[in-house]
Amino acid sequence: MKKEVKKVLLLGSGALKIGEAGEFDYSGTQALKALREENIFTVLINPNIATVQTSEGMADKIYFLPVTPFFVEKVIEKERPDGILLAFGGQTALNCGITLYKTGVLQKYKIDVLGTPVQAIINTEDRELFVRKLAEIEVKTPRSMAVSSPEEAAGAARTLGYPVIVRSAYALGGLGSGFSSNEEEIKILTRKSFAYSGQVLVEESLKGWKEVEYEVVRDAYDNCITVCNMENFDPLGIHTGESIVVAPSQTLTNREYHKLRELSIRIIRHIGIVGECNVQYALDPNSEDYRVIEVNARLSRSSALASKATGYPLAFVAAKLALGYGLFELKNSVTRVTSAFFEPALDYVVCKIPRWDLEKFHGVSREIGSSMKSVGEVMAIGRTFEEAIQKGLRMIGQGMHGFVGNKDIEDIIIEKELAVPTDMRIFVIAMALYKGYSIDQIFSLTSIDRWFLEKLKNIFDLRTELMSFNSPEELPDHLLLRAKQLGFSDFQIARFVIKSDRSRITEDLLHVRSYRKNRGIVPFVKQIDTLAAEYPAQTNYLYLTYNGDEHDLDFQQDKNESVIVLGSGAYRIGSSVEFDWCGVNALDAIKEEGYHSIMINYNPETVSTDYDMCDRLYFEELSFERVMDIIELESPMGVIVSTGGQIPNTLSMRLHEQKVKILGTSPISIDTAENRHKFSAMLDKLGIDQPRWKELTALEDIYHFTEEVGFPVIVRPSYVLSGAAMNIVSNRSELEHFLEMAVLVSKQHPVVVSKFIEDSKEIEMDAVARDGEIICYAISEHVEFAGVHSGDATMLFPPQKIYVETVRRIKRISRLIAEYLKISGPFNIQFLAKDNDVMVIECNLRASRSFPFISKVLKTNFINIATRIMLGRPINSPDKSLFDLDYVGVKASQFSFTRLQKADPVLGVEMVSTGEVGCIGDNYYEAILKAMLSVGYTIPSKAVLFSSGPTRSKIELLNSARMLQEKGLTIYATGGTHDFFNKNGVISEMLHWPGDNRSPDVLDYLQNKKIDLVINIPKDLSKGELDNDYRIRRTAVDLNIPLITNARLASAFIYSVCKVDLEDIGIISWEEYK
Amino acid sequence: MTHRKNVKILLEDGHEFNGFSFGGTDSAAGEVVFNTSMTGYPENLTDPSYKGQILVATYPLIGNYGVPEVPVESGLFSPFESGKVQISGLIISDYSSKYSHWNAAKSLSDWLTEHNIPGVCGVDTRKLTRIIREKGTMLGKIIIDRDIAFYDPNKDNIVSQVSINNRQIYGDGRIRILLIDFGAKNNIIRCLVKRGTTVYRVPWDFRFDPADFDGIVLSNGPGDPKMCRETIDTTRKIIQGDTPTFGICLGSQIMALAAGADTYKLKYGHRSQNQPVLMTGTNRCFITSQNHGYAVNPDTLPADWTSFFVNLNDNTCEGIRHKYKPFLSVQFHPEASAGPVDTEFLFDDFLDMVKQKTR
């Protein structure tokens, strides 16, 4: 019953942000592949240029435009698709689709919504409709009552039974919300709540209940399956994106499992989903009672996880179902003989762990709760829970070695941290065990099911047992094997048995490794085959375990015929989908050159971990130990470390020492670029300028050096110091204040101080070289001056405003460096340019974050070229030069400050953006405007607030303000800016600072939505917390009012807004830019 | 945990596995089969269809939620499928000695000890499963201290060992259902009783007049259906009449044999909760729970009979029905337990036939 559609529009999810990340690249990519198989013409709208889905050969036409109703309608008008898919681009695509439906656009252009009907989606999104809909089929949702006074609240609580949750409607940041366990508490709490809001909801508390999810699939024939269920390690109250999650459920009996499964099917049928949905439950830990928390009528983060955890290609199948196929008509793409209508049986356990980057943000609370703050996740596979969780804790990549064997967490009150969880929760449990807490005590503080706690205690107990030995040789084989079966790394064993300190650990873990191999204690490779070995499978989806004694594969053949690509690990700030794109493109080139491609990666949100991207996928750790295990089994021709960001790059030297063949640039050169001292010496030798810097270990030396070079300086404390990140300091008092925070300056914890060059341009060179000769390159320029991290900066390619002489110098320096380091493969150099002076600030001998952006704008795949070079194959040197382009690419950053309560939304030398977009325009202004609209900015139509900081930014913004005024917008300004504008002929209305308590107050104007763009430039480059500027910025973010904190970007944006009319923006696909 | 006794598993083809003992401490022999369920070990272990078999769980983590208290629910043990542990031995990978669940009363190990059934953990169950998948189901034994002979349950009439000895009655509904017990799972009775019937559960070789009942259910059970000669004869008489009859699992095979069709042994059977079936002639598919080592050869069905369900993975016969008379049967378990409850509606369909007949 296939539907007759010829041209389908797919909406992507835009830039990566907290809550909407790489999982939608996976789902969109699978959907496009499914459509391609049906010979359907595909049109994709997604401004996220670093994704795999926006690559050549994925969609027939790609638009790097904002996923907003305005632009989507424009594309529809031009392309006239006959079908649209809304379920593959997260909430962004879904919301956009609902609007297009409600405004009649879809109807007007006669577009068929493929898959779940829009009304069904609305029924799951609207809370009231949702509750009513589920009540019709006798499915329970949390009981809640709306009240309008503290007395009514108390009455409602009596009906529902204490404890209850009080939620005040429409109040920001959870003000006036909380738990109440008795009448007195609820009256006190609701008195506060009513101060913020006229309506308050009293809801039954399900705190401590288990949280369980099901991924459900339904076809147009009403056939249903549940692909997977998952259980949260953390009880209800912690967002599932913040929770450790296991698949399948571990503590549910058959009755519970199938009761919830049956409910899921009842729900999907009643709502009328065609495709995939996710149902979240709360399950009483003391009975079989349950509540449905949420239904997501689209592919989600959980469905990506379920897909990777089971091997079932959920998004691919969902796309086929949207076209009208029945599940029974599709094949299981893993076994290729059995049907897609089945439910995977796992013979392993999967553990997902979130990755946070909270230390990057100033002022943000580290507590985890009902809103999501994590920026990425890892998935670990094992045949014991202990094995899976220890792997996973190493994968998150924050210096942890597993559940035990980590550095002590200092200054914590265990009891409090157990009860009020933070991002360190699981390590606090380890601390608690160490301090002698019982399982019952930990359970009563955390409500984490005792089964999980007992398993963690198994790890802890084994650690204790290991401690009683002093060398690997003393360890009985069965104990050593047991340790490996419980997921202990060689590092952990060295630490516990040999009691190695930092200086000897590398050597000692190699000793453990060779001893263990001598004793025959090695891991085995198992397949993920969706059917627990019931049917033979073609799958190349693999993991390693010590809980087994046979490989599923034969490793005797294929020597030297494969190439291993190391992936990029968990998405984090500074490393995300762009490295997935690099990895996927490296795999493609390897296949094209006739080698077997092997990927090692553990991030379930990626395309590189999809079942059909490479010849063998190891869903495994990127640790030295595990990578060596795989290399020893596979005997590859070589290993590529330069397309996965920093993690593989860091491994290169250690692999090299084990005589592993690293393809491309020599690890010795990589080390030269990575090591500050060696790199600096090299630049001196080559006569290349660099900002002055020194590594210092005493306070007096720091003061002495700063006097010598002059303020401002960048201070980088040793990473072990928490609370004091890298910063720019402009004067002596700021430096003193900063060093006070970083009290531990010492020989072990040095501080690097370098001269900061103000008002200088930052320019990047992305290039590929062969044997030291540059084969292709792209130079791009930052809109912002130096001082904004390159990952947060807005990038222009080709550069629009740099001197020809500067370009010449940059090329010359790059050539010198490439030649000296004999680079073969991708690399990136960052430059500072002021006037025509050019300095080098950083050099990475690997692909950089901007490789997909420049590759796509230039239409020259740098990774493909780099990979061929690394494989030693001939290449055709591309003949394009950057000056040939008749268009401009702009890369803009996406920030997720709204999700990070209390964080100061200001930019600095530490990266804080979570994602990016890349748009193409006929000119600079059009490209900037497209990019800024793609990351959530809107065009101001009423009024703009200026609070413009230091004099030079006031000057920078004066013309912008004038242009806005001429356009008829109202200009509001704070004191100093108001005076400056007035003196220079721009009329503005003055608003008082928040602290002044005078009317008109700036915060009032924001709250009353009288302002639709806020330009707030911090006074100086240091971060004053909780000051007036902060309050303006934070209020703007909380109220979802666009905010810009950099004068150059603000001026670029305002110029664009004033020079380009929205209606005139070109609706031009990537292919059409020639 | 490290002080557990080492035990050996020996397969008839010579493969050997080493593991650690939990539960009972006597050696055991039987037919080694694997089940891919991820939950439901108390239900599976008490399923009489496993009589004579050593069960391998492919899901590695077993024992997590212990074993529940045994309350008596309408005369039946809940949540168990019979009054005792039916398997001969259990082989798993990772045993959870610490369990956690609100309704758990004891550990899996203690429960197996009570029933004197040996458990083995620390085994590469995936490797073992792959051997069975490639070579077919085979005999095996768990050796603890004392070696014993191999034992083939398919050469015995093991139905006689798991069927009840005397007639039992459940429920007090108007409709009278005769349940012929070949090792019936309790949930079949629960499914019938909760639909307002009185269930007369009788031994496998019970003699009766079909006309005395409104409907007949042929239950599931262990082993080779051809070993139940008396019942095949009885069933032949049933299908000469017109009393609505519903066969489940072994009951389905017996119905086919009675109709004149043939059955055969599958290479390694279907034992899992994720078996997809298609209702023949429709687009309706269901996920089912299954536990059988034999199947009906649909090509041998007489002209009056037709396929009812077919397996989507390997196209084997998953049920048959008579074209004109109210006889139907399924190879899977509509009563689930353990497993998905998608096909419980078949009890309604059957009882609709019964009601039509009695109206």
C-alpha cells in the first residue's frame, strides 16, 4: 500500500543545542536513505552544515536555511513537494510542522504529511488533550489540580495525598515551585507561588518512582511492536537526558514489563501514530501502579539510543512506514533474512551515561533535576552491568577511570550530595561506599534501586580485594579475570595492585597488560545481532567483553587490508557533530580506496555508529587499552587519528610507541604541535611571531611577567584547579582577584600567562598537506575580535575584510609550518592579525571544527582528500581557490543558555556554544542574516536596548543605532550609552540599571516585552558575576529575547537587518550556488 | 562469589563448558535448549513445556528481581505457571546474587535449591547458543561432582509426567470448558476463568464425551507430540463432532496429527518472547511468546484444514484452522506469561465460537 509520492521535504533540527543534538542527524540521515531506496526526490532544510545529512549524495536538494515556518513555506513555494516528514528533526521540525498545518500552508500547497497525522501530534503536545486522550483508554497520567489560593492548594493536596508538587504556571526558572509534604508546608510555599502567578497546579508527587521508557512502532495496518524498553538508574525527578539509563530494564518482572508494553501499544493505537513514538512511565517501586509521564510522537534522543542499543534501525523503518509500508513487508536489516516486524532480544546490557560540561559556565548550578543540562552522552555495552557502567564512566571523558580508582572529590558533604544530586552523583556513591555507607543508607538518600547499588558495591568490593595484593603476579588468575569481567581497566588494576603513582602509571599499566595477555586473559568480540544469536546475522556491529570465551568473528584473515578510524566520542562543548562528519567521510574514502573500513566510537547520537557506515563498527572505548585490543585483533594497515577531534589525537603518541602505524602526519610532529614548549621553540626557529607567554609557578613571577608584557593577559590555570577557568585579565586588581581563586599555583600546578592582543582579528587556516606540501586550503575570518573562543565566534568564508598582504603572510607561515612538521593530512592554524602583523596562536595537526563548513562552502571535500593522502593514494589537486567563490559562507554559533539556569550568557576565551550553523548568501549581509536567524535570532521590529560597555564598543555601535532609528525602531539605552548616543545625534530613551530602583527600569521593560533585541556589551573582558549587566543578560535569556554581547557581531547583525529585507532573501539550495 | 563450586557442562557433541554452581547441587541431564527472553524467568522455569530440558538463558543478567512470594489466586499459583520448577537445569552468564523487588521473597538460587535444580553461571551463553543454532538442539548434562548418563526426554512420554492425575475444576461460569492437560500453563486457566467459564482440567489420557462440554482446549506441553498416541485418538473423535476446540502449542500439533497432517522436529525450536507471526490471508501481525521444538508441516494438511498463522522469520506453521468447523489452534502462547499479551484476544475469539454454538 505504498503511497504515491515523488518529492518529499524533510525538516532537520538546526544547530545542536541542549536537548536537541546529534540524534537528529542520525534520524534524518536514515530517513533520507530510506527515501532514496524508493527513488523519491528529497529536499532537506537544515542550516546545520556540519551534519552528515547535509552532505552530498544524502538529499537531492539541500537548503541551509532556518527551520522556521517563514523559510519552510518559501522552500515549499519553490520546490512544491507532495509530501513532508516532520518526525525526524526533533522538536524544532515538529513545532514548525504544527504551525504550517495550523496556518493552512500544508493544505494550500496540497502537501501530504507522511507518517503520524498532525492532529495526533497535537494530541500528544497539548497537555490537556493528552490527559483526556489517555483517559479515554483508561491509561493513567499524574493526577493534578489547578488551584487559585493557598487554602484551595491545601485542599487539593488532601485529595491527592502528600507529598505533592506545586507548580506555578508561567513562572520562570521554577520560581514558586517545589515539593510539600504537609499542610503547613504547602501553605507557605503556595503563598510564594501566588506572588509569581495567578494559577498554581498541585500535582501528586511521584518522587522516587522508577522511570521506564518504551520505544513503540506502528504501521498503517495497525501492527505494533516495542523495539526496546529502557530503565533509568536515577529515579523520577531527574530528566531522562540527565539520567544514567540501561537497556533493557533490569528490575522489572515479566508482569511489569508486559503491562507497560501493552499500555504502550494501546496508547500508540489510540493516538494513531504511524511510525515511531516514545512513551515514558513512572512505575511505583512498591506495587505495579504506574503513570504515563509523556509521549513523544517523533524520533527522539531515546529512540536513537534504542536504535543503537538494539541494532534496530528505528528511523529508517519509521520513514518506510511513513510511506505506507507494513512492518511485515520490511526486512530486519541486521539479519537480512528475518522480518522487521519483531522485537529485538538483547544478550548484553547497555548503559547510557550523560556528559555534562557545567564547569564551562559561570554561575550555573551543578544540581541535576527536571531540566536537561547535559551536552552529550555515551553508550557502553557489556555482559555484566558492572562491565558496562565502568566502560561508560571512562567514556564520558572527564578524567575518570571507571567507578573506582578516581581522584577523590574534595569538599563535599556526602549525605547532601546523595540527596540532592549533581553531575558527580555516581562518584559520590563511590565515595559513600568508601566511607562505609550501607546500601540501605544510600538507597534511602537516593531512591536508586538497590539492584543497581548492589552491582556498584560489587565493583567496590573487588577493588578492596585487589588492594590486598601488591603485584599482578600475586593475583590469582580467576581474580584478575573477575576484575576484567567487572569492567576494571588495566589502569585501575595497576592503581589498586601495584599502587602506581602518576609518574609510573603508564609503565605499570603496560606491565599489567602484558602479564594479563600472558595469562590468556583477553577480551572477546561479540556481535549485536538483534536476535540474541537465534538467527545467523550479517552484522558488523561489535563490542568487546571479558564475559565470554569465543569471538563471533574470524580474525585469521584480512591482515593489512583494513584501516581503523578513531571516532570523536561523546559530544561535548568544543567537539560534536563536525567530527562525526569528518569520521564518516574518512570511512567513505577508505571504502572507495578498496580497504575495509573500521570505526571505533561510542556515541549513540552519531551517524558514524550507524550499522551501514563501515565494514566493522566497534561500539567501544577510545582508551589506549581498548584501541590496542582492537588493533591487535584486526592487524590493520593503519590507524587514522586526525578526523576525530582531540581524543584520538591525544592517543597518537602512545599508539606510536607500541609500533602502531599511524597514517598521515607523524605522531612526533603531532606531539610537537601539542606541546606548548616544543611548538613555541619551533615557531622561534622558523621566525614566526607568537604572543609572548610563560609558564609560571610562583605568584611573584606572574606579577613580574605581566608588568613586563603589559595588560591585558590571558591566564590559564592548570586544569586541576576547579572554579578558575582560563580568563583574560585587564589590570592588576583583576589579576589579584583571579589568582586568589586559583590559590594552588605551584610547581605541580603551573599557570600559563600570555600576552593578549586587543582589537586583533582572528583568522583560521584549514588545510590539507601531503609530505609537507599544502594541497588545498581555506582561510576564514572571525567577525568578532580575538578574545571570543574560535568555537563561539562567527566565521566568514571566504574572508571578506582582510588585507591581501595578511593573506599572503598567512599562506607563507602555513607553508613553513606544514613543511617543517612534514604534515600529511588535515591541519588547522589559528592566527591573530593586527594591521599586517600576523601571529600564530595555535596549530592542530588534525581536522578542525570548521572542516565540514569550509568543505561544503568550497564544495571540495577536504577530508576525502586528506584520507586519500593518508592512505598514500594519488589525488587530483583541486584547482579551486578561495577567491573564485561568488558567494559567502557564514558559520554562527548556537547557545543553550536558556537551559542553563543562572549561567552568565557572555562569551569569552572558554567556549560555551553547543552547536553551530553554516549558511550561504550572495553577499556578506545576506549570509549573516540567514545564519543569525538560523540560531534563533529574530528581526527586531519594535525596540532595541543598547547597553554598550566600553567606549570603543559605543563607537562601534553608534552607526547601528542610527540605522535602526532611521528604520523607525525605538532605541532604549542605559545611562552611559544614552549620554553617548545623545551627544552623537542618536535619540534614545534612557532606562535605569536594575540596581538603581528607579523608573523606568530596564528589567520592567524586558519583562513587559517592550524590547525585542538586547545588545549588552560587558564593561571589560573579565567576568563580573551577578552585577547589573548580568541581570540584564540573564533576564533577556530567560524571557527568550535575543541577546548579543559582542559589539562587532551586534553591528554586523544590525547592518544585515537594515540592509537586507527578509522577503528578498534568496531561497537558493546548496547545489544552485556555483 | 569467588568461592562457588566449579561445575562442568558437557554436550553430546563433545563441547565442554565450565561454570560456577548456584541452586541445586545434583548433576542433571536433558535436552539443551535456549530461550532469548529478557524477563520472566520464574514463569519460564515453571512452564511444564520445559520438562526434561536444560534451559540456557541468552540474556546474561538473571536473578535480578528474585523470586516472588507464592500467593494462591483462584486455586492457581501466581505468578508461576505450575506448582514447581519444571526445567532440569539452568545455564546463565551472570547471576545476581543480590536481588531487588517489592514482591521478591527469595533469591533464584534459594528457589532452585528448594527444588533441587542445578544452576550454572559464568558461562559464555552466546557461544553455547551459537553451537545449538548451528548443530541443532542436542543432549547435554550438568556435572557436579558425579557424572551421569545423557537423557533424551523426547523418547519418553513426558506429557504423562507433567499432566495432572485427577480432574480439577476452576471457576464457576456458565460456559463449561474442558481443558486437556498436557502440562498446561496456569495462565491458560486464568485466561479462561476470567472470561466467565468453568474449566474442567483433566489428565492427558482422560476419556469423555465431547458433547458434554461447550468447548475444549488442548493445552501446551513438552516433547514430541507423536508420543501422545491416546490423545491423538481422542482428538480425532473430537474433530469428528462439532464442539468448538482450541489447541495451544503441543495442543496445536496434536490437533494437526489428529486431522491427518504430519509434524517434524525443528533444528533448534522457538523459545522466546519476540516471535513474529502473520495471520494468514491478512496484514495483521503479532508478537508472540513461544516454546516449542516441533512444528506442523502445513503441506500435509488435509483439504478441510488451512493455515491460521505463519511465522514471519522462518515461515513455519504457527497455527491451523478447520475451514468449516469451529476448530482452531496456534503454535504460540496466547496466554503469554512470560511474554507479550498481544494475542490474548484469541481466547475471546474461541469463546465467541463457543457462545455461538450454545446459543
